[in-house]
Amino acid sequence: MASISGRDGAPDRVEAHKWFNIAAVRGCREGVVRRGEVAAEMTAEEIAAAQRAARQWLTLH
């Protein structure tokens, strides 16, 4: 995943958390694990931003 690997630049933990959260909500156990790993490196504000982004994406899709 480019968001967390930084393959396309600096790692985007907010974007990574968003996608792992979406995966977790849809029943992916790996998403739950990875979301927790990423969250451990994030601030509360970053986590809140990622959660908002995930909710927005889920609302639209």
C-alpha cells in the first residue's frame, strides 16, 4: 500500500488509516490489525481526520 509504505513519497498515515478502517468496517481482520499499528504512530487529530475521511468515503460508496 503506497500510503503507508511511502513508495510515492512520505508515508501518509491518515490515508492509510482511512483505508484500513474501511477494510475493518467491511470485516477484514487484517484491516483491524493494520489500523491499530498505524494508529499507534498517529496523533489524536490525525486519527480523527482519518475517521472522518473513512466515514465520508463509506457514505459515498
